[in-house]
Amino acid sequence: MPENAARIRHGSSIGQPLTRRDGLLKVTGGATYAADNHPEGLLHAVTAVSTIARGRVTHLDVAAARAHPGVVDVMTPENAPKLAMHPDKKDTPFTFRLDLLQDSAVRYANQPIAVVIADTLEAATEGVALLAPRYNVEAARVGLDAEKPIVPPSVGVGEPPDASKGDVEAGLGEAETRIATTYETASQYHNAMEPHAIVAEWKDGGLSIDMPTQGLSIAQGRLAGLFGIDPKKIHIRSPFLGGGFGSKGTPAGPQVLGVMAAKLVDRPVKLVLRREQMFGPVGHRAQTRQSFRLGTKGDGTLTALEHCTLTASSTFDDFFEPSGGVSHTLYASPNISATHRAVRLDIGTPMFMRAPGEASGSAALESAIDEMAEACGMDPLEFRLKNYAEKEPLSGKPFSSKALRECYRQGAEAFGWSARKPEPRSMRDQDGLLVGWGVGTATFPALMMQAQASAELRADGSASMLIGAHDMGQGAWTALAQIAADSLGLDLDAVEFRMGSSDLPNAGIAGGSAHTATAGDAIHKAGSAIIAQLSELATQDERSPLFGAGNAGTIARDGWLLRRDDERRGESFSDILKRAGRERIEGQGNAGSDKAAREAYAMHAHGAVFAEAKVDPDLGQVRVTRLVGAFAAGRIINPRLVRSQYYGGMIWGLSFALHEHTVMDKRSGRPMNASLAEYHVPVNADVPSVEAILVEEHDPHVNALGIKGVGEISITGTAGAIANAVFHATGIRVRELPITLDRLMG
């Protein structure tokens, strides 16, 4: 035993800043993404998409396309394989209605209207060009003023469209200072590095698929319903995603068309969307118009906060951006109202996009809060602290944990906020550029979903952990493996960790910043179940140095079970199993939401983002030169990966504030900038300095591991902080995001 003491005391891998276990594969090209698969006999499929936003396809030159060398078949509404369920029906969670060539109607631009299948990608692409579609065109409905607003049936994931407490009108009446202001945010389209893709093959009465997905079980269930087969006969492999951000939470229409094409020709088929085809059928963040009325007492205390959101959805499905939700949770006020209204437009259905609702809502709310602080003559950070919510404002629940004050403090100190001059246009750098400093509050709910995991410990001391989890770049291959090793009391290298396949236990969906918490909880419970069995074997065996210690009297570490009251006494897992005549021990873990805890507490992660913007006073050119974010998100599994997530979110917030928007042609309803050349996203040169501070926080209620998600929180707060910095630099309050040259110079 003594010779192993150093190894035994090595401790947990949780909290260690380990590098990505999949990093080498990715930088050497060894990571296999969906489109990297080429089964024998593979054909290539290319979608033909509508060039109108509303109307009907009246003609396709199918004969010309079929006659083209290399073209095997053309799939249209006339010959598409019949589905067992109409694609407008929703039979699984997070499901959207799909366009699967069920008829000739066109509901939005870039809707798939046919699929050409060929021996080569080039032949399929040329076949699409030969289809030469003709249309019966109807006028497209574009923009928030195109239709009369409706009250949506729900917003986000089944939340009521309106929520309130107190009496806003009375609160405004008693206020000494009042403002009314309106902000608009542009539509943003999903543009992950990896476009939506699928490689599908029907064989042996089942379906074999390679596709990027954030929800293996959801995809399996959706495809089973559409094609009328047993979900167990569908095997989906998705070990790596080149980004998801919500768009890959459920199968997109073009991916299902790839499955249909494979069925039509009875051969494996690969279908990959081109970049411009991402603008329509795979979801986006809808545009919003958000109006506020705020009132304060003489000391700056809020008396009323009204947040009214107008957003858009498609004509045929229901997803409404829940922007007003942030006003439920951030600032203390006795009178709060958040309402949502919507218009139906000829667009693809909006859907989940990193921090859906929170990103757009916080961008507007944080700007409005700054306007209120300015009207009160208060420092923006002082105003936020003055209206700090000790309980969740709308529900009145206590927070399960909240370290936002510490986020403000550490972020302000690192940024140097105390040196800020309050007057707009009062700060310049050595080159004469206007300098502005802004702050924004970040928040995101700490969600939990359902998941299962299974584990096995073997007599040779090795172990395996199985879970159908998803890595879309956030580091799940590493963070979840760290939890697995910790739960089993083993070194990371001693645990075989498997994920990314639908034949593994259901890990739910990688969304809502809940995947590490949810999958991690299932993994933790599976490992703990094994250690409990192992402890029972040892503590009930008179030959063991652990005899009589009881389950609670032992701890597992580095392949050894030790007495909690005397860590010099213990024995290896292998010895315990061998003496008991056991080759292996199996354990299962199930994760889910603690309903009682969530009814008792409001659960959120929090943060503060500080931004420095420099503006050319003559040209209006804006550059963000510094971002400092301080975030409190419960227990941190891997600080290196968490910082990476925070960086990504803050950079997306910069994109939200200054770059990213879709320009729609109001005549045709088509996106005019459907390429990464014109749909601008930040590059390294746009982000000179980003700092993320991990603020310590312990939450005993959120889940067994105390984990809150980090994937989305840092986009919230950031766009508002940048908009506020631009105002501080220029004295111009731009109320349409993104902030572009024309809006500063106009």
C-alpha cells in the first residue's frame, strides 16, 4: 500500500484544465464528420431550392436533368417515397414541420423543391441547373410591419406569451424619472462551420445514418415516425459536429430528403447543403422589435419595467423568440410586464439559436437599462447594483445561488471601470479615436433534462462508460470523460469513454446549456452505482481491510477503495473483484430534473461583461478593442474548456452588436447576403482582446454535481455592453442592431 500512496492521492480530474482529448484528431484530420463517410456504392444528392418566397412550382424540366450524364434519378413530389406520417405532424420533442416534397407549394425562399441524385457531386449540381423551375408567384410578406400582429400560442419552449406582476401603469405614475424606448434586432441565420449533411443507407430492413445531430434519440424517433419503422432499426452515428448552436437539435428537412433519396434509388446517398442553402430550411433567430417603458424613484430605484416584444415566425409553424423572458429574472421592480406579439411571414421557421430569447432580449434590455441610468444621472454599474434582485423578480423565488455581485466586482476591477469618465465623448486614445466603455449583465437559466448512462468496471482495473452524448465543439469528449473518471475513482486513461452513437444510452439533447449537467449527472450516477456495489463487496468481507466500514465509510480514488477515517487502509478495485470471484460490475445512471428543487428555487447562471469600443469620429468605424467577462456558473469541470465557451459566446455577442444580420429583398422575400462573404461574422482581427473570469460559485440545489451550463450565457450581456460602449464613445444611441456605419453617420 505505501508504494501507491502518491498515486492514490492524485485526486479528481474534475476541475483540471485538461486539453481536449479529441484535439489531435481534429487538427490532423482524423476526426470523422458526417460528410467524411463514403460507403460503397455512394451516390451524391443536391437539392434544388425555390427562388421565390411564396407561390407554387408549376414546372420542372425533369427530363433534361435525368438525361444529363451521371444523373441517376430526380426526386420530386411526383415520385418521392411515401412517408408513414405527414411531415407537418409533430411526434417528438423539439420537432418542427418539414418541407419534404409533399406538394408543389412554396412557403419560403430556399425551400427544397427537388433533389437530383447522381454518380458525382458535379453531375448532381449540373442536373439541378437543368431543372429550370417555373413558378406561379404570389407577393411575399416580409418585415415586422407586413401583417397584423397576433398573440402567439406560446413563446420559446411552451412558455406563456405574457407575464406580469404588480401594476406597471401605477408604477410609472409614481416614478420621478421615466423613459420610453424601442430597439430592433436583425434576423440571424445559422451558419455553423459544418453545414447540415447526411449519409444515409437502407440495408437489412434498417437505416444506417451518419449525420450531425445534437439529439441522437430525438433524430432517431423523428425518422422512425416519418418512415414507419422501429427506432431500434435506425442507427445514427454522430461523433463530431462542426457546430450546432440549436440548428441541429432535430433533423432538418434536407437531411430527411437525403434519407428519402437513398430509399428511392436503393443505394447509399450523401447530401450536403451549400452555404447559401442554409438560409431558409435549417432555422434562424427571428428579428425583433422590443419596446420598453421604465420608471424610477429619485434615488434610481425602479418602480416599473415594461418589455413588449414583436417578433416573426413562418406561416406554417410555431416558434416565437422569447425575448421578454430576461425581464422576468434580472432587475428588481415591484411592477413588471413582459408581453410578446408576432407576425407570420414567408420565411423558414425560426428556431433555437444560441441563447434563444436571452440573446436578443438582453441586447435590448441592457441598452434600455443604460438609457435609464443616463436619465437618472447614475453610473451604469451603480444603477444595476441599485436594482440588484435578491430574489427572482417575477416569481419571487430565492435563487439557488447567485454570485452576480462578485461578477460585477471582479469584472469591473479587471477592466478598470473606476477610471471611466461619465460623459459621452469624453474619452479619446492617442490616435484621436473616441473611446467608450459599456457594461451588460449576463444571465441564462440553469436547465436540466433527462439522460441515461451505463458503466462497467472490470477485474483488470479498467472500466468503460457508455452514453449517447454529443460533442459539437464544446468539449464534451473531454469534460464528460473527466466526470466519468471521477465517478469511478479512476485515472482518465483507465476509462474507455464512448459517445456519439444512437445505440448507446439516451443522453437527451445537447441544448439549453444543459448537456454537461444532464449527461454528467447520468454518468456520475452510473459510476457511483458501481462504487456502491464495490464498497458493499469489500465492507462485508472479513478478509478486506475495509470490512465494517460501510458504504458511507469508503472513498474511491485512483483505482483503490479507501477507508474515509483512515486513508492508509484500503485495497485496489482489482483485488476486491478477484476475491469476490467477479469479472465485472455494471452500473446504470438516470438523470432528470429535481421537480421539488425547481419549484422552490430560481436557477440561473449570471455574469457581467465589460466592453471597450473605439470609434473613428469622422468615419464612424467601430472597433471593439477589449472584452472582459466575469461569470458564475456553479461547479467548473474543466476551466480551459469553460473559458473557450465564454470566449465563443462573447465573440458571438460582438457579432450580434456590430456585424451579423440578414438583408431581405422586400420584393422577392429572398435573402440578399446568403454567403459568408456578405453575411458578416467576426474574424480574429475583429477581436483583439478577450478575457473571461471564472467566478467561484457553489450551488447545492441545481443538480448533484452543482453544474450550470456555460455555452450560452456569455452571448447575453455582451451585445448590450458593446452598444452601451458605442453610446458612451459617441453620444449616439443606436437602436437598431447591428450598429453599422450608416446608423452612426446618418
